Amino acid sequence: MALPSREQTFAFENCRELVQKLSREIDRYREVVGSDEEHDWDALIRVVDQLKDSAFNAAVTAWHLCDWVFNDMTAEQREKLGFKKLGDLQTYVRKHCRELHLCRQAATASKHWTVEQHPDPDVQVVVTGETGWTIYFVDQGKKIPADNVFEMALSFWIEFIYSHGIAKALDDADAEKSGSE
């Protein structure tokens, strides 16, 4: 049995579902952050791989929520917020949520090797095993634990999406459909 979905989205239907995915990615990251498997090489590799994979996934999901949010907005919502095109929302997000700016830098660099548009040389990502395996964003010289960055990005999106009622009609339609079955 296949899950109902739009084509090519792994059965994700709207930005609210992607917010839930981001929350799960943060949980996966937190499952291994701080782990210290120094006596078992294979276990150490698995921990570090899960740490890097889930951090990458969280950063990419957090940033790409821009695409989903923009596409789930009604014409009236876009007009009210002044977003004529996706780039308008992306600019807004970069200016109003530093953590999403950090996620964008990491997601873009990880996917494309470098950041060509809007590069920020003051942003770095550090994977370290100094005191248990963890990842830090370094922003203008300040170390910030990656899960804090991801959590603030998640909070931004939850507040933005729900306060503006984005994708609410999709949720209402789903609730109505499942109520009638």
C-alpha cells in the first residue's frame, strides 16, 4: 500500500509535515551528540556518521522549508507579507532568523561544495570529538551547539507558519476528508 502523495516528495504533503521532519532530524542528532565510543572503532564511525548525516539533514530541511512555505502560501498571504517570489521569502528569513542563515550556509556548502550567492565567511561548521562527538556552528567567532541552531530554526518556522495560517487550508481539507471516511 502506498501513501498518498504528490509525485516526487516522499509522501510529504505540505510545509507543516516538513516542520515535523525537521523536529525528527533534531531528535536523531540529539540521540548521538556527546557520544564517546573511543573503545569500539565501528561504533565510533556509526556515531559520527549519524551525527553528520542528521545535522546535514536538519540544516537542509530547515533551509528548504522556504520552498515549501512559499509554495503553500495563498496568493493573499504572499501579497500581505510582500513576497512576490521565493527569493523575497528567503531574504526575509535570512534577515529575521540568524539560525536559518547559518543553516543555509551549511546546507548550501554541503550540497554544492561552496556558497556562491550570499556567502558568509564568518560562518563555519566544526565537527569535533573533544568532549564527546558534537557539531558547532561558529558564527562571527562564537561557538553555538548545532542542536541549538536547529531548534531556533524550528521555532522560527513553527511560529511563522502557524501565526500566518500557512497550509491551514490543506490541514483543514485533510481533517474534513478523514472525518467523512
